[in-house]
Amino acid sequence: MQQKGWTGYFFEDFTLGMKLKGPTPRTMTDGEIALYIALTGDRTPHFCGPRRLIHPLIIFHTVFGQTVRQISLNARANLGYADMRWIAPVFVGDTLSIYMEIIGLKENSSRDSGVVYVKNTAYKQDGTEVMRFTRWVMLRKRTSHPTPFLDQPHLPSLPKIVPPEELALFEETLPTFEQCGGRWAFEDYQIGERIFHYDGMTMNDSDQMTFTRLFQNSAKVHFDRHKMNGTPLLYGGLAISHGYAQAFNGLEMRLGLRALNSGHHTHPTHSGDTLYTFTDVLDKASLPDPSVGALRLRMIVVKNLDPSEFSESGQTFPITQEDPHKPGKTQYPSHIVLDLDYWEILPRQAALIA
Amino acid sequence: MQQKGWTGYFFEDFTLGMKLKGPTPRTMTDGEIALYIALTGDRTPHFCGPRRLIHPLIIFHTVFGQTVRQISLNARANLGYADMRWIAPVFVGDTLSIYMEIIGLKENSSRDSGVVYVKNTAYKQDGTEVMRFTRWVMLRKRTSHPTPFLDQPHLPSLPKIVPPEELALFEETLPTFEQCGGRWAFEDYQIGERIFHYDGMTMNDSDQMTFTRLFQNSAKVHFDRHKMNGTPLLYGGLAISHGYAQAFNGLEMRLGLRALNSGHHTHPTHSGDTLYTFTDVLDKASLPDPSVGALRLRMIVVKNLDPSEFSESGQTFPITQEDPHKPGKTQYPSHIVLDLDYWEILPRQAALIA
Amino acid sequence: MQQKGWTGYFFEDFTLGMKLKGPTPRTMTDGEIALYIALTGDRTPHFCGPRRLIHPLIIFHTVFGQTVRQISLNARANLGYADMRWIAPVFVGDTLSIYMEIIGLKENSSRDSGVVYVKNTAYKQDGTEVMRFTRWVMLRKRTSHPTPFLDQPHLPSLPKIVPPEELALFEETLPTFEQCGGRWAFEDYQIGERIFHYDGMTMNDSDQMTFTRLFQNSAKVHFDRHKMNGTPLLYGGLAISHGYAQAFNGLEMRLGLRALNSGHHTHPTHSGDTLYTFTDVLDKASLPDPSVGALRLRMIVVKNLDPSEFSESGQTFPITQEDPHKPGKTQYPSHIVLDLDYWEILPRQAALIA
């Protein structure tokens, strides 16, 4: 008789165009909001007030968790994200589900693994699309027998950035400077500016397990110390959320990320690591709504080294360095754990004064 | 003057037929649901969606916690459960209370402790009975002076199993295969089948303390490292909930346990232990509602040894072994921490297709 | 360009009469209530039932957290509280904000720090004042250049106690003895009585970080193990809440603290410390509402030493001892971490019987 417990797909099990849906449709509540605050310390007023708007990263983690059973139980690494868009606001009481489609396959030359590209689309109960994103993940193969995708990989065409004119506009209730404790509107940020967020946060297994379970992400590597030689891998999403929570300091008026152009987990984190964050302003864009503008930001999360202290010496904290083993190539220094390129929405001065 | 702080009853304080009620009536909310998911990772769709149905184990832990102050502050061990029934569904907004009655007393031959049998009945605010169960617990005595229950123990008559025809039927909203990520309806399970659930979960003091406090269980042994020589005993209910959460994998369409025939905490667990779970299908029963059936399941929770890996060698994982000190008697191997025999409700194929 | 990340005020930045407001207006929900129970184990029925009344200490921690960014990012120590009053009940759905005013300044003779006295007033969304308190905090100076407040400190006049006739009276729904598991009404307590609460609770970094983040308190010393040499300082408010949660045992009928006369964090606590609590009855007062009375209580929280066991030997547990370095002066023994003097409301016998 077939074992009923599910052990997950391997690289060979996926086909181009394959469609999947994972458990569990999840209703968003005040409980998820309070837990998200308790686990990250995020202070963005937009997501703490009476409107009960769900934080974009709560939406992301919830629907990401729904993909794990079908996509990544046998993952070696979660390689990257692209073309992530938050399309409609989500409120307490909404129920989220995700649909997945396999849009790319590439077997690695090692023949023991391959990369699967997955397009994800999340809906709420009335059929409204609320979010979409593509992620790619390295999956183990069942055997070393080659697949057609060794010689003929199929790679999807993915945008490097989400064009700002395609950012969804929500009906916003703007916060005040007083509510945010901040002083900076859209116009105050300049391209090329670097913002240090100063706060450091030390990770621990209990917090990361609770966070990962909150989003019903069942990847074993985060939970089983027995099999992980005592050091479970922290869920990469935790670094995203802690980085974003720390980035409140200096981006206090923000209304929430609206698109993620690209994202890479560059090194793993473990219990005991302390995370620090800084942000580079990459670009600015006007939007059809004259009360707000979009900042393209690069958020870098660093472990066990405070980049603001490093920079006090007058040096610029490097995001990439030369790869000693590959002349002419660059790599991320080992203390950088996350490189995220996203569009953030901020109010304009005029709208705040009016 | 009498000390006002309560130090709990001892064996001698209980009398047959004694009735008790403990603090604290507790209102069920979205907060309890979100925390239960965050602490266990349970993904059963029935308890995550817009109906805001309260998980049967949230109900159990809540009302169990209400018994601790009156019954088990001076417990040596929580010995077993029988005749546990979930009688009516509980939703967000309902407030739960418990009534206790002493139905059995037996002093141990050591004269330093005795066993108290307690019948527990839980109600919601409108007087509807929502749950009942019997548990027995070993309590310390105040003195070595013998009681009448040394020579004449009074043992209640308890059913070995809850007859399936007595299982309460709730008005169910059936999940779909898509929502659950599962493939198996009631008919797909066979008596004698063993289901491995694969996921391992490592316990830690923070999670177990948070879980135990969530249910206002005030038993000191779970919280005071100073007096427990650095290793608090994990609340036994935690193993029940983690085992059940893991058992989602292979029982995805389940609608929730409806009765517990028997339950035994066979060995203690501590921070650092990793729990794995498997389930044996003991029996199947038809129910008056033709859309569902009942599976009688035996859930075994194991620490620090993955029973699915053990079984890959072709051996059957043993639940009991010969007791080396008592020839002819059996005992639980030291890595088995929980043996639970319960009735689970699952949809039938026809109801899912219709 | 000015760094946008905020690094906090120093002593020199404050002026008398300066008014401030910090982030983040926060809506109280079932999520906050459930998390507070899960993190403290508080069992007071008044704050667990269907009325969805917010625990006075949830209100305190929430609005305290809102002051950190403006007041205490560069704090050396949180020295004390006075004149703290809960003025109106807060329910699920209410949104809390705080206003601060600098009412005293005193530079220390060391010239590297000074004490800032802050009057805090918290409101809910409709403008109702719900709470106020004064706290004073030692802040680092930017430079050793003296300020006018070295020679001419300005110290506010603060009441030693909140007069009981000024305690706010809420429309109360009294609990029953059954709901609380308690046996004692207002009349049963006597001035001079000492109540041991027996329960011990061991602290850990995960729980304290989650608790502190829940209230959006961003003081770095609680979160950054890297900079704190591996031992973050526990948020002092955690000892307040665990002490109060433990004090349920012996004060089961309580309706919640209504004023705090004074409070001192006397020694720091760290992960691994086990907290025990006892309470001395300092005074009793009648109130205009004949169904309730006010007890003035002194709550002492002790680390790593159970005061009830100490007292079994017949000795009285000392709250202060002679300072070996300052003859004639007293100090707190090193295991006492909190000394809190507050007014608690309890039902009278007649109101419970009626």
C-alpha cells in the first residue's frame, strides 16, 4: 500500500506548465497581526491601526508557506524572487489561497539537482488577485538519470524590475508625522542616499520556529535540530521581515512595499546571529496618485556586524567583493544575508500638510 | 492568619463525589487560534478558515488548564485519559468553563501518594456541554497516615473505547482535496495500515512555556528551571498537539478528533527533544451522516528517533517491548512519549465528488 | 546629507515643558490579549472573558513602548515611576496614543548623564484620557559640557501615593468565587499581612524579546546579544507583568490595578533568572462604590530565591538591608528586582453574596 504521508516532489516530478495548489486557505485575523508585531517588532503605523490592513509581508509569508508542501519540501536552496507585486489590499477577515504554475526548469550539470521556476498567484475569497510573484528554487533529483532540461533548460523571461507605472495604487489613509515619529516625506529622499537603521536583533530558534509555523511553512530544515546537527536553518523570510521592521527607522512614513524587483538569500542565518539592516535609495518615481511617490530601495541585511559602526570610520560598507576563486567575478561578503530590491510607497509633503 | 496563596490539594483532601470548579472562564478568540497555529504548525484547513471553528485540542488544553489549580498542583504524574468526547462545536466568541467531580480514589501501597480519578465536563456560556473527559492523576499525600482508599480503593468503571455510534455529529463544511493538499478520503484508509508523518519538531522551553501559559496551566514543573534543576518537564499536552499537527501529513482531509478512547504520557519530554509521529489505523466505522466516516487511530509520538527512517530497514517499529525486569510483561521503549487512541472524522469520497 | 535613521535624544536635547509624541498608535485586539496571557500566564478572570476588557498592564506596556523612541533610546537606566493612574477602561477595538511632556531635568555630578522626568498621558481614539504616569530615566549626555541643570536641577513635585479618593471607578462586572477559584473578598485582607504567591517562572530571551516587541518597545539593550556580550537586559516591564500574574494566587478576586504609587526596578534580570513574588498589604481604603474597596499593596519580585521557602524557617524575608558601604543607609538585597506600590480593586463580601 502506498504510504499516505507526503514526502514532496523532486525535480523530475515537475513539468512545464504544471499547475498546483497547496494547503491551507488561511483567514487573516487580529491574531496574525499581533503575532507578526510580537515576532518582528514592526512599528509601521499603517499596519497597526483601526483599519486592520494586513502587512504586505504577512500576506507574502502566508501564501509562501502554502507553496512549501508542493514545491520545496526537497529544496536545497531558495534561490531568488522576481516580479513580486502586491495588487490589492487585504484586511482582517479575508481568506488567502495560492495557485502555482511551473514556468521554468533547468537541470544542473551535477545531475543531482535542478532549478524549478514557479509563478505564484494569490487570491482572496471573492476571487480578487491580491499578490503574485515568481520564485526559483533548487530541488534535489530522485536519481542521476538526466532529464531533457539538462541539455535544453527552459528559463522564463523575468523583468529585472517592476516598472513603477505598473505599481498597484490602493486607496490610502496617510499617517501623520506625529503618528510615525518620523520627519521625512517622499521628496526628502535622494537617489544614492544610504540609510542606516541602527537597531540590531538577535535571532533564536524559538522565535524563528514560531514565526515559520505561524505561516504554516513545513520545511523540515527549520524545525528538526536532531537532523540538522543542532543548528536548524532560519527561515529566510525571517530576515526579510526583521530587515523590513528595522527599516522603519528612517522610513517611518512608509505605506508598505508594493513590489519586489528581486530578492536573494545570500548566506544562511542561524540561532544566535544578530541582524542589522541598511537601505540604499536606488530610484524615485512619480505615481498617478499625486499624494504619494514610489522609492526603489535596496535593503541589505547583515549578520553579526553593525554596518553603521563600520561606516563611522569613513569607509563605505561593501555589498559585493571580488571573488578570490574567480578573478573578475564578485560575491557577497559572508556577513551579508539578504539583498532585496523593492518599491516602497511614501506620502508627499503636500499631501501631509493639506 | 491563613496564608492566602493557594498551594493545592493533596490526596487526602479529596472525597468521592466532591465537586469543584476552577478558574478561569476563557473566551475563545482569533488570538488563541493564531497562537495555536504558531506554536504547533497545525495546518488542518477545517480550523484555519473563515468559520472560525475552534480546534478540538484548543478546547481540550483550555479546559484542562482550568483543572490544574484544583486537581494537579501537587501531582507526581498525569497518568491517563479515558472517555474523552467533543460534544458540540465551539466558535470564536464562545466562553469555556469546566466542572470537575471526583469519581475514584486509590491510595498507593507506598502510602506517600494516591491516584485521583476526575470526571471533567466543559460548558460554553449558554450552558451547552461542549466536552467531557475522565483523567487520573497521581497526587502526593500530606502524610503517610493511611486513608480508607489504601485497603478499599474505589475505581470508576471506564469504557475502553467510546462506541462510534456515540460520536457527536457536527454540521460539517467539507474541505476539498485542493484546500488540503491531500489525496485520501475515508475509504482509502485500511485497518492495520501504518502512516508515517515524517516531520520532526524540536521542543524548547520558550515554546512550551508559552504554550502552557496560553492555556493558563499553572503547574510549576513546566516553568521553574530553578527548582527543576535546569530542565523543566514539558507539558504533556504539547506532545499531543505536536503529534496531531504532524499527523496532518497523511490525514489531510480530517475534520478533527471527536473522541479519545485512551491516552498515556509514557515518558517525559524536555527542551531539546525532537518529536516524530506515526499513526496506526485500528478501526473504521460508519456514521449516521453518510458524508463522513470515523477512523479509530493510534497516534504514537517518539522522541529523538525518526520512526520512518527506522522502518526503511524493513523492520516494524515496536510500540511495546518486553520489560527486562518483569518477565512476561511489556513496557514502552524509552523513546515513545505518547500513546493516543482516538476517533477521527473524515469525509467519504462520494461527498467530496458531489 | 543628514542621516535619516533616528539615534535618539540625549540629555542635552530636552528642555523643560518640551512636548513630544511617539509612534505608533496601536489598536487593541484579541491578539494582544491572547499574547499577553501566553507570555505571562495571567489568569485574572476580569481580563479573560467576553467583555474583552484590556488588562491595565497591556495598556501600560503599549503606551510605555510608544515613549521609547523619543525618550529612552539612550537611557542608562529606567529609574522609577510615580503617580500612575488608570483612568478609563479600554476595550478591544480601542486605539491608544501617548503624549509626553518634560517636567524635570537634573544633570548628574558625573557630567556624563542626567535624569529626565517625563509626564505621560495616554488617550484613546475619541480623545478620552485612559492613563497617565510620570517616569524618570537616566540618559547619557552628548558631551561633558555642563548644562544649567547641573547646578540648578529642576525636580517636579510628585505625590508619594495616589490618594484613594482620586482612584477612578469603572462600571464593574464582579467575578464570582467560582470563576476565580479564590476565597477572599476585600474584607479578608488585613493591613500588615504578607501573601506568598508560590509560583516561580524562569525567564528566557525569546519570551522577553517577544514580549518587548509585542509592545513595540525598541530599546536596543533588550534585543542585541551581539552588543550586550551575549546577555541582553530583560525589559523591566516583564518583571512587572510576571509579578502581577503570579500575584493572582492569593488575590484571585482582583479587578485590576487602578493606580501605581511608586515603582522601582532595583536590580536587572537576564535570561535564566527565575522570578518569585510576594505581596504586603500596606493599606485599605473605602471607595464611593460600595461594592468594592481598594487595597494598597507592595509587590516584591525576587530572582532565584523563593521567598516562601525562606520564610518557612520562621525568618521574615527582608526587603531592604543595611548598605555595607554607607553606614546608616539601606539598600535592596541583590535578589530583589522590583518594588511596586499600587492600589488594587477588590469586591466586598456583600456585593459577592447579593
